[in-house]
Amino acid sequence: MTVDAPVFSSTEPATGEVVGTFALMGPEEVAAAVDQARIASRWWADLGFAGRKQRLLAWKSLLARRADQLAWLVHRENGKPVDDALLEVALSIELLDWAAKNAPKVLGERGVRPSLLTINQAASLSYEPLGVIGVIGPWNYPVFTPMGSIAYALAAGNSVVLKPSEFTPAVGQWLVDSFRTVVPEQPVLTLVTGMGETGAALCTSGVDKISFTGSSATGRKVMAAASATLTPVLLELGGKDAFIVDADADIDKAVEAALFGAMGNAGQTCIGVERVYAHEAIFDEFLSKLSARANELKPGGASTSSYGPMTMPTQAAVVRDHVRDAIAKGATLAVGDLDSITESVIGPIVLANVAENSRAITDETFGPTITVNSIRSLDEGVDKANATNFGLAATLFGKNTKRLTEAAKRLRVGMVSINSWGSNAGVPGLPWGGVGDSGFGRIHGDDGLREFARSKGVVRERFASPLVLTSFSRKPETSALVSKALVAIHGRRKWVR
Ligand code: NDP
């Protein structure tokens, strides 16, 4: 008797139609994929920066030419409108382009100036690939979020084993297949599919680093599992992002940005706007304009809807719980109500004057809802923004650039956008990541490349030093000379306070 290998299917959130059927992989299949990836990692590392850059740019070019096809697949499997999916693909291509072009400069070997005491040494710094990177991704941005790790890990010389969410495996498969078209020689980017258990198996499979994007709850499990093998982890987790509107802000512009940031992708965005703090001088105008625009949105399953159905039906219960709790604690409903929430499509919900201890303020809602509270000053907005355990991104709107830039420094987050929402996502040279319950480590930018490399310092003696310090034959005069040199170099009066 033959037993069919276990499989699972992903479905369209809008229609329930099957998008694809995939293997439910267990620890053995994951281990086999990692073994293959380890062999591939040596071949890939040996290509050097130039060889990898050429292949990564060929992949980029393929993605650009097939962007419409990929966007359509994202629309089908995740449920977001096609234009939103295309934007996600475009941002991902920019990440890949940046990583491929900048890896040689950021990670290439370079000389480092020695100190005066080691003037006889030539010092150099290089960044070596880690080996195999396990990338575990969510379903909400099934191209952009894994690409933030994949592109930088590959550019740094590693191979990658990707575990996409069980809700978006077809997108993961598409990415891996397209990569194989331009790099057919070795399985440098491979796929493992399945549920959470498959991700858990990847964490303990002996990969050299796990780059995880997902919820804070799962992030904790990933870190605990990885500790068994001392596998380093990079955690890109959830958020509760604040959007602060100062008294002199361009209100219409702020309303458009807050609305898209909150409701776009049905609010299923890690840097989604969940809390607005609007200055009391413009609070009423802001709330009424935001409500009017929210009422115009047309969510649904069409490719051109304002936003799509919930990708994960169980999220509706979380949204309902947060809205109910906010109302019970005194919030008013400016748009929508509990009837707006169905298992599939959730209509826009705007909550005003929400108690700061409501779950809609303290926990990630991850739905098309937004809270709007009044503040007396920008400083109060910053304090309230900082009052949750999350710290992913924040947005500031106003005219006084100096004041906003100073406020940006006081925000306990990894990313800030001033007078636009989410723009960090479009600057591939800037690091991406959060603090606190939003995780640690950085993807994107120079820091994102270094996350996937191991630094190595090498010193080479250029000439014998007249001051031999590391020898049992060290002479007393040498130490006396060192003492004098220390005072001359570091002990000058100008440093005394
Ligand atoms: P989850 O934490 O539920 O899942 C993320 C990934 O982890 C999925 O592939 C999941 O597989 C897998 N997984 C589940 N259990 C385990 C486990 N025990 N060990 C290893 N892997 C596991 O998150 P969601 O997919 O629901 O994504 C939404 C969350 O992601 C939100 O909190 C959002 O804020 C956050 N996010 C953060 C981003 C950032 O950049 N900081 C960007 C995008 C999203 P499966 O789906 O098969 O269960």
C-alpha cells in the first residue's frame, strides 16, 4: 500500500478557489533541503560579488518583465487589489537591485587604520557569508517581506531556504522558480512548504541564521527553538504604529496618508496606521474628513476594490474583540460598527476618543480599523506613541520640519516617515526593523547586508615594531616608553573637564 505524501492547498480569500497544492513537509524534508542548500552555498559564495551581482540583476530583470504575472498571483492568493500587489512587487525589485549593486561596496574587503601602538600592522576587514539562511515569511506582503531578507542574504553570498506562510505558498514557489530560471546550476534559493511545524523544523535544522517575519507571539517561539542550536535570529515582528498630526499639518494630505496606511491591504500591514494622535486644534476637522473619505471606500474581492477580504479569516475575531473592547471603554464609532465585520470582508471602522488602555490601542489589530485621539501638543503625541511595547514605525505630519525632526528622534521606533506614510519601504538603502515587541536586527540597507555576513579582521605585520609588547622578554624601557606615549597621545589637558 502506498500512502500519498501529505499535502495542503492555498485558496483565494475572495472565492475559496484553490490556488495551488503543496507538500506538507516535515523535519526530514526540511533537513534534506538544508543539506542541498549547504552544498549550493559553497558554489554561490565562490562566485564572488561580481558573479552574484550579475545573476541577481538577471533575476531582477526577469521579475520586472513578469511583474504583472506575479502581481496577479499575489492578488489571487493574498486577496489584495492588483495595483497594491504591483506596488509590492515594484518595491521588492528595488530591494533586489540595491542589494545586488551595493553588496561589493558594503561587504567587500577593505583596509582599516591601525592605532599608533600597532602602526607596524596592516589591518583588513572582510565579511564572509554565514552559509545557509532560513527565511520564514508571513502572508500579508508575501513578496516584499521575504525579499527583504532573500535579496540581502543572497547578495552577501549565502544560500536561502524559504518557508512561506501556509496562506501564500504559491507566491513563494513562483519566486523560487523564477530564480531557478536564471540560476539553474544549484539550489541556491529553495522552498520548504507546510504549516507552522515546517517553520519550526527549519529553526532547528542547523541553518546558520533564521530571518523571521511574523507575529511577536511566533517570534518568541522561533527564538526559543533556535536557542537549542544557538542559531542566531533576526526578528521582524508586529507593530502598533502611531500617526501624529500636528496643529499646522496639511489636513487633506494627512487624511489620505492615514487612510491608506490604516485600510490599505485591509489593515494587514506591519507598519499599518493603527493609532492617530491629532492635535486638538485640528482634531474635529481631521476626524470628519477622515470619516468622509473612509465612507467612500469600497472593499471587496474584485481586483480593483479599495482593499480586499481578510487573508486569514480568524483575524476577524481579533478585530471584533478590539472594537467591542474599545466601545465598552467609551470610544465612539465615527465610521462602521460591529456589523461591518464579517469573516471575509471587513468594512472600514474609525474609532474616536479611544481609552489608552483599550486593546485597540495596546495590541496589534491587523484589520481595516483606525483609532483617532486628541493631543494637546506634539510632545504628548510622542509620549503616547511610545507608550506601547511595540516600536516598529511611526508617521509625523506638520509644517515645522525642525520640530518634527526632533520629535522623530524621540520616537522609540526603528523607522519614521515625515509628511508621508510608509516611505521607508521605498528606500532600500535604509535599514528596516523595530524595537521592543517589534523585534530586533535589521533587513535592508548596509545593516541588512551585514546581518547575513560574518565580519573577520586580519592583521599582518609589515615591519618589526621597536616596541615589543607581547613578549615575556619585554624590556622595562618599553613599558616606560608606552607610559609616556599614552600621556602624549591620550592624556592631554584638553580632554580634562
Ligand atoms: P505568524 O507569526 O502567524 O507566521 C509567520 C510565519 O511563521 C508563517 O510562515 C508561519 O507559518 C510561520 N510559523 C508559525 N509557527 C511557527 C513556529 N512555531 N516556528 C517557526 N515558524 C512558524 O504571522 P503572520 O503570517 O500571521 O503575519 C502577520 C504578522 O507579521 C503580523 O504581526 C505583522 O505585523 C507581522 N509582520 C511584520 C513585518 C515586519 O517587517 N516587522 C512585515 C510583515 C508582517 P504558517 O503561516 O504556515 O503557520
